[in-house]
Amino acid sequence: MSTDLFSLKGRTALITGGSRGIGKMIAAGFIAAGARVYISSRKTAACEATAAELSANGGVCIALPQDVSTVEGCTLLAQAYGKYETSLDILVNNAGAAWLAEFDSFPEAGWDKVMNLNLKSPFFLTQALAPALRASATHEQPAKVINIASIDGIRPNPQETYSYQASKSGLIHLTRRMAGRLIEDNIVVTAIAPGAFASEMNITARDQSEAVAARIPSRRIGTDEDMQGAAIYLASRAGDYCVGITLAVDGGVSYAAASM
């Protein structure tokens, strides 16, 4: 077995929503595995602060602040990345949003904002960066696109987050469809469906971790290492033959006999 099976040495990665939460976890893991990492987020100060923090121990993390909720924003991010690099090895579509409201009062704004960022943007950002991904991709070392979905896209969550759950389910199927096309260009598309990880997106897991852990078959919430291990697996040589899959990283929630 190759000792470089999980190495990302010499590879470049771009992670949206990379200034905090799951995106930041993945960025830190990729840097530790040897990658040169670019992170993007809507808030410039937060993006630059995280890049500085992740670069402090000798790694390379570069901030590319950008709102990718529109096609124009996706194009601008691809252009900003192109000022640094001519090719891209790994794209992680992680930027996302959620909206909670009762069925009878669920607003159109809560539908459009979530669908645009969670489902539309991963497609159009991948499209905008396709030339850079193709420039990197070879039969021996394919480029990678990793979409961050959710276990809420695998089974219903009792919370009334209608657009969020629909968007993540859609992203899982979009991953399969994109994978079927882009493997022709030596680009492997996969997805991760996280469960409970402490973040600003999941404040319940962050602030009530013991209560949440009690409802998880593994009896704990996810750690940074859990997310990093899954992402590095898919991004590295280890995951080259996994095309179109969605990897649930949730401690067993998705397939437990009793749902949360």
C-alpha cells in the first residue's frame, strides 16, 4: 500500500464557507495533509482572520472573500482564484444557509435564499471552475469536487426547515448527475452528508451537545477529526474510485432504527 494514500501534498484546494464551522475544519485538515488551501466566505474580515490563523503553523491558507449566492458571485470567485493558480485539484462546495419557519408562514425569501446558496451555487461554481479543474485532472490523478450536503437530505428532520432539507436532498442527487458527466473529464464528484457538528449552522449541537449526543447511536457529536478524515479520504488518492457517492458522517443517525 502506498504511504501517500491519504496525502494531499502539492495539491491546491478551494473551500467555500471556509471561515468557520465545517468548512474551517476541512481547511485545517487539508493543510495538515499538505495542500495549499484557499478559503472563501461572504464576510471579508472573518475570511482573512481564519486564513491567518490556519497559516500560523507553516501551512498555506489564502483568503478569497466572495458571496457565491449568485452566478455572478461564482464567476467572480473563479476569476479571483485564477489570479493565483492556473489549475485546481480540489473544490469543496460548503457554503450554505438554513431557514426555519412554520409551514403556513414560510416565506419565499427563505426558499430562494437557501435554494440559491445550497443548490444553485455548487453547480455554477463548479461550472465556473471547470477549466481549472480540467487543467489539473488526469486519468492517474483526477481532480475532485466535494459537495457538502446534510443528513437532512437523506431523511426528514422534524424541524420545519423546508427549503434546507429540499436543497440538501437535491444536492445529493445533483452530485450523482454531475459525477456521471464530469468523470469523463477525470473529475470525481462526491458529497459528504454531515450529522451533528458544533457550528454556527448547528447551534443546537454546539450549545446542547450532551442532549444531542444522547439521540445519536454513537452517543457523541462529530469532531473536527471526523469531518477531516472523511474529506481527506474523498480528496486524496484513497477516494479516487468513489464516484458520485454521498458519505454520511453522522454517528449512525441516518440509518438508525429510530430517527432523531
